[in-house]
Amino acid sequence: MNTTAKHNERIAKMTFASVYPHYVTKVESKGRTKEELHQVIEWLTGFNEKKLQTLITENVTFETFFEKATLNPNAHLITGVICGYRIEEIENQLTKQTRYLDKLIDELAKGKKMEKILRM
């Protein structure tokens, strides 16, 4: 399933701060912690908790969020289907990076061990 230009643009303009509370709710409702969520986000993006809070306060878009990120060199190991899209087949780089994050959070919420989530 290919993403459309409209879909990619919608993701680019969405703010991280608008989605972050949903990430927290998702993982906490499944018995995981905000600290584990932050560990996953830091692994993917390089953002520590302080930097993450700054980006939330600045209300940055996902486009800016990933422009400022230093993506983990093992991010390409994140594969599978998320939101109906096979990650490896997504051509738009920003959409792929956003789906990487979605996939990691989904794995966290599903109870996967941290070593597996962080591709160790």
C-alpha cells in the first residue's frame, strides 16, 4: 500500500505535541511506563527527556521533529505493518520515520521486551 502525497503532507504538518499524549496513554494503558516510552523515543531519535520536552513545548511538527533528530543507525531494522502500511515499502522518508516511531510504540504497548524493541 503506497502513501499518497496528501497523506505524507498531513503527517509532516501534524504536531508531535498533539500525538504525544496518545502515545503516553497507549503505553500506560498496557502496563508500560512513560520512562520506557522515552527510552524508545530516545533510541530512535537521540532526544533525551529534556530535549523531548522542549520540542513538545515548541509545538514542532513531525517534519521539524525528524529534521532535528539523529536517527538510530539500526532504524532500518524496524519492519512490519503499522496503520495498514508495510514500513519497508514506504518511499517518503518522513512518513517512514514516523511509522518507525509508531511501530516501536506499538511493540512497547504489546509487551515486547525492550531488547527486541531496540533491535539489540
